Amino acid sequence: MSIKLYSLNCNRLRSKTKRKSLFMFLKKNKYDIICLQESHITEADIDTWANEWRGPLFSLPGSVHSKGQIILLRNNFEATNITMERTGDRILTLSFRHKDKEYVVFNVYGPNNEKEKQDFLHIFEEAVCKYPEDSNIVAAGDYNIVLSNKLDVISGKAHDVNTVKHFNAVLCSTGLYDAWRMLQGSRKEFSWSSSYSPWIARRLDYILVNSLAFDNVLSCDIAPAPCSDHQGVEIELQTDTITRGPSYWKFNQ
């Protein structure tokens, strides 16, 4: 048995047609947990969108023009002791118990503004450190920062070196790992690209996991997404006990 989690900056969901298309895509791919960023959901939309999804919907509302994180659960997904927490306007957290294991899922949307990124990283670090290490921690989202200018910037300007270093330092202090990079080695790929000239492409979307969760990772891939300038990131976690090999690849900035 396993859990399939999918993360996507959906680039606005105000259109009912777009929501229907995305919800159908998510159900067709049988994801158990979905983290959506930049949905532009407001408090007034929550009940309507939940009825359209036909399953549990947890949100950190934004405005009709920005932000708005959503965590969707597949209908009939077995989760107990569910607790939702909102941290500022950029981090939505869901903790729950599934098949005798504790899980903490963060849905993160980092700022574009360079001056705001340092404060955001401090807030994210504090939010993660609140939870015990014996929980399976999964922090998914659009961080708007790369972990490596060498490997994650495919085209375009490099990110601020100090911000990149800070992001890597936060992963060290929280015990989180970039699941995709751990499995893909030095492969280059992007999760966001611009449609304008000059073409810019970067890997801004991550699923970060702690060591307990990583021991249960079956796969982590950058996956197609409908109606967005971002690609999705998906991860599959084994819910039964498995034995992992003696070593893994690790990159330090």
C-alpha cells in the first residue's frame, strides 16, 4: 500500500472550467493528497470548491488576485486525528494519522520578492521544527527559490547566492531532503518556464521530506500539469515497512 501526493502551482483556479478540468485530472491519476498553490481561493469560495471536489478541502485563503493554498484529500482516504494549521499567508499544514503512522504535510508558496525570501525561510524553518521527528514530514510546494544555481537553473539569471545558501541551511537544520534530487542525482530538469523571450526555466517546485519519510519513498517525479506554467511534482510513499539500500546520493550547495 502507498500514498500518492501531488503538488502544483496551479496558476489561478477562479475559472470553474479550469477547476473542473484540474479536478478531473487529479481524480483520474488517483492522487491521495494534493497540494495546490496560487489558487486565488477566498473565504467565500471554500464551500463551493469543496462541493466541486467532492472530498475534503483545507485552505489558506488568499485574494482573487494572489496566493491561496489548498490541500485536497481523495474521497475515502483514510485519515484520522486531522489537524489544520495556517502559518502566515504562505504555509498551510495538515497533520493526520494514516495506517498507524503520523504524517505532517506542508503546502508552501514562497514569495517572488527577493527581500521577503529571507523572512519566509525563517518562518518555514520554525514551522517545520515544531513537529516531532517521529512524524513523516512532507513539505511540498512552489518555493520560488532554487537549491542549486548549477543544477536547478536551466536558463536565465542565477538566484541570489545568499538566498540559495540560506535555503540549503534551512534543509540542514530541519533535517529535510530534496526527494527528487536524491533519486535523480545530477540530472537537470525544470518545473517552471516562461513563455516569453528570453526563455527562462528553473526548478522551483520541490517536495522535501525528512529521513523517516525518505525511507518510505518509492518514487518522486516531475509530472505534467494541465493549464499552468508550472509542472507538478509527485511522490509515492510506501505505507508498509520496507527495507532501503545502504546509501543514497546527496548534493550539498
